[in-house]
Amino acid sequence: MKAVVLAAGEGTRIRPLSGSVPKPMLPVADRPLVAHTVDAAIDAGADEIVLVVGYESETVREFFSATYRGVSVSYAVQTDQNGTADAVNAASEHLDGPFAVLNGDNLYDPAAIAALFDSCPAVCAIEVKDPRNYGVLSTDDGTVVDIVEKPADPPTNLANAGAYAFPERARDWLDVPASERGEHEITDVLARVIDEFAVTPVTTDRWMDVGRPWELLEANEWKLGELDRRIEGEVSDAAQLEGAVVVEEGATVKPGVVVEGPALIRSGATVGPNAYVRGATLLGEDVSVGNAVEIKNSVLSRGTSVSHLSYVGDSVLGRNINFGAGTTVANLRHDDEAVKFTVKGERISTDRRKFGVVAGDGVKTGINTSLTPGLKLDTAATTRPGEVVERDR
């Protein structure tokens, strides 16, 4: 089984985090998001990975190279992002037998991917409370008989979970007409396979489509929650580590630091002295967390620094950010309603009671800056000392 993994898109809904990094390469625990998908495919028995790349493709190529975990990796280029079927069609020259299609910006239950491969032709499915925003599957006697996209009146609550195992003949059906959205959809290929073959629904209890910044935070909460305690870096005897905490080799935890897991402190990161790290928190490579800083349930990407006397909660920070001393992130509304965030110009609910700031690469805050809940700071944005920032910039 070859596995085609779609990793060509920028991820406009997750901006500014995707300003110079394709969304599938954003960090989720100890690896990029797409690497969790590739690992699941390899664990399920894939003998070759075909990565479909496009936006900032070199970032993907540098990570996976020509082999990954001993498995051959090939690349196909989707020049224009014209839909999922178009992406798989770009990889068609690599396909010569049954093949799987997985989304590089989804998190899957690895056991479900293994079952998917074993049940080819098959599609992963998950029961949801409100299926109106999904492709909805209908089944009869253990076989998928129909799929309908985002129906106003869903026939079932079984949603398409975006993972497919196709027979070899599907390679000839990838050139589908554009949908009403103007994209060539892989679900149209699935519909043809349903007409021609008995397609098995492989149900999964857990699946996540990572499209918006708070979903990247949720993805990290999932994967950091699977950590086993491991201490390989330099940890002061005067530091206190509780629960599932991983300190990678080359990381430093100074005196007076308290870390409550799950937390991952990556190689080159420095924490403290006298800092407090709690919740599901990722401190990326070469991150610096200074004296008397508290980091709660957040993602700090590579090279980011949060200086002394600062607080960051329920936030996602990009790479090479510098938060000046005394920077404080507010993550809770006075009215206790869900925090809203701007996605493609529209303020929408995150459905999270607590959500702080999303900052793009290279952001710099002046000392004693206050940042309000649901704030977006674009790539290289700056604030003045003592500023209260209430609007995106």
C-alpha cells in the first residue's frame, strides 16, 4: 500500500502561523503535524509515502528527505491548490496499485489507519453531533452506499473523516470536474468508488481536522497528553517536575522552576529560574522562558523568547518571537463567554472559554504590554512599552 499524504496547502485559516511555514509543518508535540499522519501510515504498513507539496515545499522536503523511518518518500508537486482530487492527481504517476489518501493537516487514531489499510476499499468515518458541516456517509449492511457534502438535513450522523483506501482503478478516476466551490474534490472520487466497489466504513473514536489556530492548540493537547515522562536534559536539583514531563537532551531547567505535565521542553530550550510551566505546554527548540514567567497550556515555537515577569496562557506563538519583560496575555472574557478570533476577516467563536493570543513569526512586544483575549498579531508585528492591545494588528 502506498500512502499519498496531502501537504501542499498554506492554510489561510491558520494565519499568521502559516506565514512562512505550510500548515502541515506546524509543531504538534515533538514533530510537525504532518509527521503524525506519515507515522500512522508507516505503522499501518505503508511501503512508500508520496507527499504532495506546494506552498513552501522545501520545508517538507528537508524534514522527510528521501527516506523516513526506513520507508521511501517520493514527492509530487501541486502547482495550484485546486482541491484534494487535483492534489492526488498530481501524484498519479507514483501510483501502481491500491493506495491510501490521507490529509496532512489531520490527526488520526493510528489504529483506525491500520484498519483502513486492511479493509481496502474503505473510508474512515466518525460519529458527530452535528454533521451538517461534513461529508455525510450512508451505510447499508456494513457498506457505504452514499456520500453527500454538507447536507442541510443529514441522513446519518456518520461524518467523513478524510482518510481513504482506494483500489488501483481509482487512479483513473482522479480527473473529476470542479465542484460548486471551484475545486476538484476527492469525495467525488470516493462517490465513484462507492458506485463500483463495496466500500467499508472504518469508524474511529478520535479524529481532528486542524484548520484554525485554536485547533493547533487542541492538537497539542491531544499529543502532549500521550507523553511518557522522560528526563534527558539538565535539570536543577532545585527544580520540581510533576507528571508527564519530557526534557529533551540539550534543554536546561534552572533552579526554582515548577513544571506540571503534560509538558515537552525541547532541545536547546531554557526555562527559569523561578518559572512556572503548566497545562499541555510545548516549549520548542531553543525557546527561552525567563525569570518569574508563567506559561500555561500554550505552544511556543522554535527560537521564541518570553522575558522575565511575563504571563502567556492558552496561546500559540510562532517562531523567533520576543515578548518583552512584563508582557501579559489575557485569556478570559469578563462575561465568561467563549473567546472569538478573526479567521479570514470574520470574528468567529473558538468555543473555548479560555484563549489568549496567536502571534506570527518575529513578533516583538515592548515591556509591560497587555494583550487581550482572542488577539492576532501578524508576522513581525510590534507593540510599544506599556501598550494595551485590543485589536488585531
